[in-house]
Amino acid sequence: MPLDMQWIIDHWHVIGTSVVSITGVVWAWFSAHYGIIRKIFRWIRKQCYLRAENASLTERIAATEQRAIAAEARAVEAESERDILRDRVEPSDLRPPEIEIVGFLAKRGVPIECFRLRENFALEQTRFDHHMDRLKGVLFYIRVRRYADSRASTYELTEKGKEYAVTHSLC
């Protein structure tokens, strides 16, 4: 037998008593502090739960922030599109020759041929065509009525043009 083993056998009683004493002391300490130890384990468990919940909420916040950023980008895009559409739909300020043309058509009240309309204004052909194109295509104040027979096309005010003429006292 090795020497260390012999020593343990010789001193077994002392070692056993020491182990039992230590175990008893530890057991007594745990028994006396059971409530505190239980609170500590509850606290540890709660901390684990809170950390997991914090991680979950952090992920949700990040996802919400991404959605908010995307929504803000869509809002900015929609606002710019709204401005573009408003410029197309809402009439911009009419220029004086255009106001004269709308007023003339409003006072006349019936369609008129293009060449006769042109004769009533002292404008060059290019300027007159430009203003007529704006009134027809951009502002939609005038419409062209074309005929299948040999009659010349005529110009007349649209409802929007009539509304402009009435609200601005052009007729």
C-alpha cells in the first residue's frame, strides 16, 4: 500500500469527523440562509428573463425604426409626387394673353374657329400657338372640337375654363 493511502486509513476517523463537521456547517449555513439564497436564484432567473426580453425589444425597436425610415422615405416621395401632380392639375398663374383669350371665349359663349380667334388678338402666330397649347394641354381651360366633315375645328371653354372665367369676373 502506498504511504498516502496508509495515512488516510490511519486517520480515517479524524477525516470522517472533519468531513461530517464541514457538511453539517454548510448544511446549517444553507438552512439559515435559505430565504436569501432563494431570493438570489429568483433574482438571477429574473435577470435572465429581463435580458432576453431586452434583446427581443431591441430587435423590435430596430425593426420599427427601419419601418419608420422606410415610411418617411415613402412620405417624402409621395409629397414630391403630390407636388408634381398638383403642378399638373392645379392651374399655374395665367399670363395676360391667356387671360384675354379665356375672357374673350367666356364673353362670346359659343365655339369659334381657330383662325377667327387668332384674328382677335395682336399676337404673333408662335406666341398665340404657345398660349393656346398651354390653355389646352396644361391648364385644360379650352378644348378643341373637331368635325368629320369639312368644317374647321372650333375652340370652346371647358367647365374648368368657365369656372375660371366666372370666379375671376372675366365675363
